[in-house]
Amino acid sequence: MADFLTLIPPEEARELLLSKVISSPVVKAEVDLLHALGRVSAEDILAPHPLPNFPRSTVDGFAVHARDTYGAAESMPAYLKLVGEVPMGDRPPLGIHSGEAMVIHTGGMVPEGADAIVMLEYVQQSRGEEIEVNRAAAIGENVILVGEDVVEGQVILAKGVKIRPAEIGGLAAFGISRLRVAKKVRVGLISSGDEVVPSAGDIRLGQVRDINSYSLAALIELSGGEPILYGIVPDHIDDLRSVTARALHECDVVLITAGSSASTRDMTAQVIDQIGVPGVLVHGINTKPGKPTILGVCDGKAVLGLPGNPVSALVNGMLFVVPLIEKLLGLPSGKPQATVPATLTVNLASQAGREDWQPVKLVAGKEGWLAAPIFGKSNLIFTLASADGLICIPPDSTGIGAGEQVDVYLI
Amino acid sequence: MADFLTLIPPEEARELLLSKVISSPVVKAEVDLLHALGRVSAEDILAPHPLPNFPRSTVDGFAVHARDTYGAAESMPAYLKLVGEVPMGDRPPLGIHSGEAMVIHTGGMVPEGADAIVMLEYVQQSRGEEIEVNRAAAIGENVILVGEDVVEGQVILAKGVKIRPAEIGGLAAFGISRLRVAKKVRVGLISSGDEVVPSAGDIRLGQVRDINSYSLAALIELSGGEPILYGIVPDHIDDLRSVTARALHECDVVLITAGSSASTRDMTAQVIDQIGVPGVLVHGINTKPGKPTILGVCDGKAVLGLPGNPVSALVNGMLFVVPLIEKLLGLPSGKPQATVPATLTVNLASQAGREDWQPVKLVAGKEGWLAAPIFGKSNLIFTLASADGLICIPPDSTGIGAGEQVDVYLI
């Protein structure tokens, strides 16, 4: 039986793991702009020209010399000569001189000489080619200047950014249709345990279906990884060692979800120590669920032993595998995490020194959300499937009282 | 020029739109479990059997009759006869009688007759076939009962649930490898404006590349929709009408991003009124950005005119298109929204009665996150691309002061 005499706090365990993993330069993959959503940029992209690259009007109105309108008011309009109209999507036919104005639409190119746009509603078209301006315009009013959005050479997409709709739009604005992103992190998944059988197959009494390969594969996909399934390995160290060594060769990260018995857990630690250096870094983390989690690095690559219990496996996947994938993709650490503020419905006790992750259901209350803990052993996957999120009871706390405010991390 | 005499609050506009859209029963698509991530379940799935379907041990130890251990202590152990070992992944070879014990591993099937498991560390193996139990066990101790996770017939995945890793794990536990999910909502995207050209093509001075088709396509994909691109339609009402009618026939939702000039915006409203009833529901919403947004329903399907300005188009896509897609997928409304609490760095003024969505950058401060507003016209897509999220200044507020707490919605 593994003894956990040296339980390490999860934060320290995670930092140790991340510091020992060798993150070589990210491998790049070229993708179409429309397939870049959710990928991580692999290099800085610079603006090939200023944006906009011509001065644009932000309103429907008249392009003028601002100076010509100074002092204009309804009682004393400025009279200007109308010299034409700016066609949409094209250059103005000519520039304007002092005393002249030109019809312009929103998004139209400001003609040379003009330095302001007077809005339609402040203008009266008096006779034929003359307009009356009823309000003074300031220089630059209603004009977007060349480079006001982006100047030439500015970084429009920095390396290590997760691409959202706004970034897609920004690249489209420059006609960039292909870009280099970080290749997905290949995460090998090995299940072990003599009682575990493939999820979809036949089953006999005493056996359990493989849950972790599926739930962890989904978590890996969500975080920018590519799960590679190595199936279920029986409880023999030679088998586990050879499959793990193959996965280590083929993948960037390897996860072994141990069978739940102590002997298979020990086997995982032995294998990690045998297939590369330094081997096991951490065996036993002061967290609930997930105490028996094993963190190792073999020749620069992370090899983790996650508990076989499905709730422990998934929660510890969130705590250790997701940050690992993010690091290997080139994402910066310490990004803001969104949570739902809620009021705890019952007292929750926790052991001092231990970090607890408690599944909760969010229920609409009179004044915001209520967080109702879902109690269940970590063998019970539906404890998690029926939860909206997790709350963290930090190591320096012995619990949280009913009525206290908590931050719920949606899962 | 459109006049916005009857600007409607965004909440009211959204409710009106959602109430007028006819949501027929969701169209179902069958997918493999490993491809179900992020999809929405289209029907209730019931547990075909209890989970677990046999009583399991949660520890390594000995299966016993609890009663045989009552009063046991180190000074006065209970002596039991060892009658065998439970093989992993199989039935126990036999049941146990009073006075007997059987070796069992974590996850092993509890033999008939046993009602508790004594942990390894409380047992001494004395001579051959006898063990000494040093601690009393309660009935049910260290045992997961049949159906303790899920009872037979219980809903294991309700209709209208967005499938996460935990749900994938829950279905894997039952060997469910295929399931019915809501078909992705088809959202037709039409760009209009004589100045707009395809993003990737050649461009001349005065033209701008199509941003909205790309950024909105990405937003639609993120929310469970399938974007269908209809390209750029020139500013002629007949063209816009025929393309919109075709999109309405082929899609569940149609979005027209109007050219930025007032005339093309008016054209959008006319087309929505012409191709189906009731047509335009809302023309002008009291929000910034996005005032000129048009919400319409044509013969039960939503047809929206979004502003051509890329920031307005994307922010209004978040406010109106995402909830629409979620409704059509069968997701319940009013789900909790996670935010990042932050301290505003500068004063932000807002017009009373108007709902403002202000892009902000999150910067790590001494005591949590600081929200630094990014100011820029709504024509400037990089205002949004450089933001981490948005903060909302509600209609009943005239602004938020520097130093106040705000909730940042990550984008």
C-alpha cells in the first residue's frame, strides 16, 4: 500500500511538474482562418499596412474644411459649394478646396483637403449646388484617421494567444487567410486495472466499464490537446511498461489512470521511474479528491498517474493536465479565471492543510445563486455529472460555513 | 436616415425576439460518444441498470460480517477465518458466513454475506488461515452499494444539457456509445455594403475587407451553430431580398450585417418586412455599441440586421444571436454566467437608459484584477481583439467610478 507520508500541496506539486517539463519550441501547424478558432497562435503577426489605410467617415454627411464651419449656427449658417459625392468603395473623384463640401456616406473615403465630416442633420441643402451648415465642426470630427485602429508593423496577433472571434475578425480585416498555430498537444491515455473493460463492450459481474479514457479525452480536447487512446492494460508491470514507453515516444504527455487498487497504483509509479529520468516527482498530493495522484517527468515529458476513481481522475485532470497542455501550447500562465459568485447552502468541513474541490449545483436564489454541495464518493461519476461546478476549500481553511460567499468554477 | 425614436432596452428586445421565434422540436442528429462534447442532448437517457450493478469495495482489505467485529480493539482483536480472495473483475468464488473473512481489493465485488470491509491496516494476518481484526467495522463501511451512484431508470442525461467531460464519463459508465443530440443551428450570414469586399481578395483604396462574416461565423460555431456564408451582397434591394429569402429557406436563423451607411441599414429593414411575417420587431436598441440593430422574425425564423461596424456586430451577436442559438438547441435560459471580478481603473460615464458594453483589458493588480477600459470607435475591431472581456453599465446607471468593483464577462 502506498503511504502518503509526504503529501505535497497541489500548487507546489503543479509548479514542480511544470518546471521539470521541457517545453521545446511549439510545433507549428498552418490552418485556414476559419479553422483557427480556439487554436493558439504560434508566432507574432504584424500589420502589413495601417488600418484603416484610408481616412473614413463614421457618419452620413458632408466632407468639409472644418475651418469653413467655425462660428456656424442655425442663425448664421456657413454656406459651402457642393462639388460632388464620394462613391462607396472607391476614391473620391477629386479633393475639396476651402469653401467646398462633398456628400459622403458612413465608411466612405474622406476626400483630400477635407478634415471633418458634418452630419447630415446639421446641414440644409439650400439651392442647387449650395449647402448651409448649421453647426461648427472640429478638425477630425467624424473621421477615422489612417492607422487609427492599427499602425503599420504593429503586432495584430501576438504569439501564445488563444484565438477568439475577435482575433478572427482582426485577421480578416487584413485579408490574412492562413496562419501558424501551435500543433495540438498529443496526450496518450492508458487505462489500467484488471476489473476495467472497454466502455462499449460486453461486461460480466465484477467488471466496470472504462470511464476515464472517455471523460479525460473530452477534457483534453476542450483544452487544446489531441487525445490518443491506448486502451486498457492488464495489471502486469511488463505490459504497462511497454505500452507507456510506446505512448511516451508517440505523445507529448502520457496519462495513466491506475486501477483503483493499491497494487496497480504502485505499478504506475514503478513504471514512471523505469522509463525515463527523473521519473516520479510527486507521489501523493494533499487534495481531495485526488490524494494518490502521481506526477512524473520522463526525459522531459510529463507522465502522470491519475487515480482510477472517475471523479478524482477528472478533477485532477483539471488541476494538473489542463495547465500542462496550456504550457505546451505556449499559453501564458496566470490568466484570469471566470467564476460564478454564490452563497453556500450548508456547512462544509475540510481537513486543515488539504485543498478540497467540492462539486456543487447552482440553484437560483432570491438574491443570486446558491451553491448546493453534491456529496458522493469519488467513485461516483454522477456526483460530477450532476454538478454545475466546483468550489475550492483552500489548505489554510478548515471549512466554509453555510451562508458564506463562494466562487464556483463552472466545469 | 433611420430614426431611433423608439429605442427599446436590450433585455426587452431579446425577450420579444425569443418569444416570437417558433421553436419547433429540435432536429436530432446521432453522434458517437467521443464526438458528443459540446453538443446538446436531444432526449432524456435513462439508466438501463443500477450503477454500480454489484456492491464494490472502496478500499484494500477484508470482507467481513460487521457484527463479527463489534467490540474489536488492538487489545482484544476479533479472530476470523480467511476463506479466500475476491478476484478483480470477477465474482467472488463463494459467499462468507459468520466468523469468516475474504481478501478484497479496491473495486472488488463484495462477496455474498459480507456487509463491511475492514481496511488492511486494521488487520493482522496471524497464522495461516486466521486474521486478527483490531477495529470494529460498521455495516456498510467501505462498501458502495448497488445503485448508490444511479438507480435503474434514473435520468442519467436530461434533454437540453450541454455535454461536458463529466456527462461523457457518465454515459461511458453505461456503455452508451451513440446518442441523439440537437442538430447544429444553421445560421446564414449575409454581408452587405458596396464598400465591402471578400476578406482574402484584392482590394483597392476606399474598399474594406469583410470582417463580420468571419468573426460572426466563429461566434456561431462557439455557441453550437453552423455558419453558412452567403457572401457579400451589393446595395440593391432586389439582390438583398433574393439572397435573404434563399438563406431563410435554407437556414434556421439569418444574419445580415448591413453596410455601415444609413441607406443599406434601411434596406435591411425593408427586406425583413418583405420576406415574411411579422417582419421587423425592433429597429433600434438602447445599447452601445449596437443602437441600429434590427430584430425581425419572418414566418417563425429570426432574421437580424446587425450593424456593419465590426465591434457592434460582434457584441450584438453575443447579446442576441447566442441566446437565440441556445434556445433553438433546446438549452434552458437563465443559466449561470461566470465572470471575473475586477476593479475599474478609470471613471466610465454612460447615458441614463442606455446599456453600455465596454471592452476592458484585465491587468493583475496587488489585490486581484484591474479592469482597464479600451476606448475606441465601434469601427475598430482591434478595440475588441485587444480586450479580455466586456463590462456592462446597466440602463439605470449613469456610469461607474474608478475603484468600483465590476464583473468582467470574458469574450
